[in-house]
Amino acid sequence: MSVELKKPTLKDFKGDTPTWCPGCGHFSVMAGLQRALVNLGIQPHEVITVSGIGCSSKLPEYSRTYGFHTIHGRALPVAQGAKMAAPEMHVIVTGGDGDGYGIGAGHFVHAVRRNMDITYLVMDNSIYGLTKGQTSPTSPHDFVTKTTVKGNKEYPMDALSIALANGATFVAQAFSGDVKRMTEIIEAAIRHKGFSLVNVLSPCVTYNKVNTYDYYRESLVAIDEPLPTREEAIRVVKAHNRNVHGILYVEERDDFQTQLGIDWKIRDIREGEMDEALIREIEKEFK
Ligand SMILES: Cc1ncc(C[n+]2csc(CCOP(=O)(O)OP(=O)(O)O)c2C)c(N)n1
Ligand code: SF4
Ligand SMILES: [Mg+2]
């Protein structure tokens, strides 16, 4: 007997009360993610949110889904393991610029080129928020913090171009100050079959007085349609010094698990009749 579930609502996704500072961009990112899930008709029990460590990485606690608040920089490996074990789940990874592009940078590049069907939301505030305001991989040049008292002498990392150059099949940038567009972008990222990166510019109102809501409102250029090639997408990102928002590039390509032939078999078993022979065949793949 199949049970018809009622349509999900925002209330269904409400988790613990956030401890983020009032005005933090991460509130809107979480609201956008939950709205996107509701719009797509996805139920809380069909979602796993996985994070590393940081203010942004607290999102799984504040959303009522399956969740895993892992360790710093290791959200992507855990998320990919979860997706391998439960391919029918929607796996959403949330974390910060420090978590994903600093300590987790190696995992980031490999997750991009592996192209598993997961969505990665990087809540990029160009600072380490949780540890009280140190320079991060996306901090601007000459940015002054307690770790760069004479100004940051490194140049910011371009994660969008790294993803594009390494074969990413969905690359977007959103702004948490434009919730409507951000929600559309997150929805498209979840619908995409393959690894989807959404770098969300999400201001830290407490420790970053440079990359503010006003700064982004004045400097961001809207990209209304995905660009035709990844080379063109990189060119546009560079031309605007990364200050773009929209879906930059999308490519339809078989994801990792489809290539292995794993996910359709497991989905078939869960949705249809149990097939002893098929179960034995799958078991052999894991021996
Ligand atoms: C192995 C390890 N190194 C360092 C830390 C300290 N630490 C915790 S969160 C964090 C950075 C958080 O910055 P980000 O990922 O950008 O998230 P935000 O707080 O800005 O949202 C650091 C350095 C840690 N927890 N574990
Ligand atoms: S310190 Fe910054 S990133 Fe962390 S909750 Fe406060 S405003 Fe948000
Ligand atoms: Mg950060």
C-alpha cells in the first residue's frame, strides 16, 4: 500500500533556532534552500544536509532534514559517501569559503571532476566568521583583519573558474541579498543531475566591512542565461572580477553513479518489485 504524503511546507523544514548574528547573510541562504526544496516538492526525509565547520556549516542543525555536521573541510567526502550509500536521497552540502576553499580545497576539485549528483552551496562571506574574523581564501587583496594587519598580500581564489576549468557540469553564483534569484538558482542546482556548485555571496555583517550588502548591490552584474561554453563562462567571470550572479554554465553529462550503473538499480528495487537476482548482482559489486 502506498501512502500519499501531503505537499511539504516551509514549516516542515524548520530545525533548531539559529544563533547567527542578526543580519547575517546565512539566514537568507537557508531560507532560499528551504523554499527551493518546497517548490520542488521534496520532503524533509528525502534530504541529507552535510556541512563542515563554520557559522555557515551550522545549517544542518537549523533545518529539519537528515543531517551531518562533520569536521572542518571534510563535508564533501562525507556527502559523497552518503550519496553512494543512499543514491535516492537529495544530498545538499553547505559550508563556508574557509571550509570549502581553504582546508577543503583539495576535496573541492576532486568532487567537481567526479561529478556525483550532489549540490554544494558555499556561503561565501570572504572571512572566517566562526573564529571571529580572519582572512579567508576569498578575502580581497589588501583586506585588513587580525591575521593580516598590514593588509592581505595574497589575491583571492577564483573558485568559479577552478570549477569551470575542472569540468564542473553546473556552476552558479548567487547573492543572499537577492533571495528570489538565489532561490531560482538553488532550485536549478538541485534539479541538475550531477555536481552543482552555487557560490552564494553571503555577507558577514560582524567581521567583514568590505564585502557588504551595499558593495554587492552596487557591483554585481546579472547573468540571465548560462553561457554557451565553459571557456566563455571563465572569460565572463574574469571580465567582471568575479562580481557576477546567475547560472554561469550547465552541461548535461552522465553523473558518476549513472556511469557505474549503481543508482538506477537501487532506485528500481526501492520503487518496484523486489528482484532477488538483481540484489545478488548488486551485492557482487560491493564484494
Ligand atoms: C582542523 C581545523 N582547523 C581549524 C579550525 C578552526 N575553524 C573553525 S571554523 C573555521 C573557518 C570558518 O570559516 P568559513 O568556513 O568561511 O565559515 P563562516 O564561519 O565564515 O561561515 C576555522 C578556521 C577547525 N575547527 N578545525
Ligand atoms: S560572525 Fe559573521 S558569518 Fe558568523 S553568524 Fe555572525 S554575521 Fe554570520
Ligand atoms: Mg566564511
